[in-house]
Amino acid sequence: MTDMSYLDGNMLDAPLRELFAVDLSGAMGRCENCGVVGPVGGLRVYSHAPGLVGRCPTCSQVMLRFVRSPAWARLDLRGTTFLQVPMPLDQPHPGPM
Amino acid sequence: MGIVSPGFQGRPRSSEPALPPGQYLTQDFPVLSAGPTPKVPLDSWEFVITTETGAEYRWSWSELMSLPQETPKVDIHCVTRWSKLGTTWQGVSLDTLLDGIDTDAAYVLAHSYGGYSTNLPLDDLRGGRAWVAHTFEGGDLPAEHGGPARLLVPHLYFWKSAKWVRGLRLMSTDQQGFWETAGYHDYGDPWREQRYQGD
Ligand SMILES: [Zn+2]
């Protein structure tokens, strides 16, 4: 019997495209260090740096790092327990269809 | 390129290009920072080297100042593509600080006040190529540039020269630091343009 306990990583493509088509400033994130939940738009972003560094406005710990190379983009979320994005089921999905 | 004045001293390699690939020359000193500037009072400042067996070697500010001082004049290269030539610093060589420390470690994680970190091979901190620097162009190193003291490892991209350095962890295996975990290169040789993982 085929092991159905996991799916191929390719299945992430569509959900992630949907996730990043939304306005992340409307997303909420939980700081792993202090536990506070707040909008991504409320992070303190340090941009005079080799990448973008988003810090918790309450405890200033790093919640997000974003590095853009010529070949790839990396979003590192260690420091963030969760990201929650507004995504009502009864509304059409945002972004190009 | 080719903007180096003919009277410029201290760069004997005149046949080599003045700048690593992809870099531009700047005269000012851009401030790069991944977070708030930590305020570190000198009377509580310390520098700690921790070996792979857990042994700790500590220096207070006055102990650092009482060690032999060097005044390296070096070029610095930031991964955000600016380079600054002929900068003069003062500090204590890592050869001096590592002298007498018993270790078989091959790697170092430099860590800083404020939480920053970066990884380097231990060998790159030896041989007169790395310092704990506290003076820039004759004055106290400004806090926005890493004062009271920063690591200075000018033969690697400048993110390896950890600002507000607090200590070194000597390790048998490589452990990535702040920008390396976010995709930057583990070694970071500007002349080989090792900006990102995989370069
Ligand atoms: Zn927090």
C-alpha cells in the first residue's frame, strides 16, 4: 500500500503562491520570544543591511529575515511561532486568477 | 576601478585590480545594521573566548587595552557592494588573544552584544589577519560602527567583522551565524565573490 501520510513538496506551490499573493501587512505573527501577537505591518524592519530584518516591536527579537539573491529569495521565520493571514473561505481569492 | 590615487600607500599589488569583482568604491562609511545599536558600558564590557571543551578566557576593557596594540591599515569590502580602501584601525590581534589557548577547533562562531553572530574558520583569525578593533581613524570606534569594539577580518566580506563583538565560540564543526542562516556564504571571500550560499 502506498504511504499516504505525506504529499510531494510540489503541492506547496499553489498554497504558497496564494499566501504570498496576499498583503502580508494584514497578516498577524506571534513572536517566539515574548509571545505577543501582532500585525506583520507592525514589525520593525531594518533594511540597511544585507537583507531585511523584521523585529518584534515589543521585545525587539528577530522574527523574520528576508534575503534576495540574484537567483533566489529566502524567507527565514525562526523567531516567529506562526503567521496568520486573513483568508475568508467565502470570498474570492485575491491576486491574478 | 582605477580611481586609486597614484600616491596611495600600503597597496603593493599595483598589478591587481583595486576592487574585488562587483564592488564599487566609496569614500564615506555606510552604516549597516540588523537591529538597534546596543549600548555597552566599558566597565561591564567583556570579551570571552570559549573553547570546544567549555574553557573560558575573559578580558575586561582595561585588560584588552593593556595588551599589545596594532594599527592595521586595510581595505574593507561590504557584501552590499561598497568597498572602502586604506582604513586605519587600532586593536588587539587575534593571534595575541588566541595565544596559549588550547584548542583543536576548526571553526568559530563570533557573537555580539545585541544578538548578532557570524561564523568563520579559526585559521582565518590567525596569521595577522584579524583583530578586536576599538579605534577607527584615530578616534573611538563609534557605536553605529560597532563600538566599543568589533571584530575586524578585512580579507572576508565585512559582515564577518562582527560589530559589538562579545566573544568567540571555538567549535569542532561549523555552525552558521545570523546572515549565513539567512542565505549568505559560510566563508565570504570577496575576491571570489562568495556572497551567497552556493557561490
Ligand atoms: Zn517579542
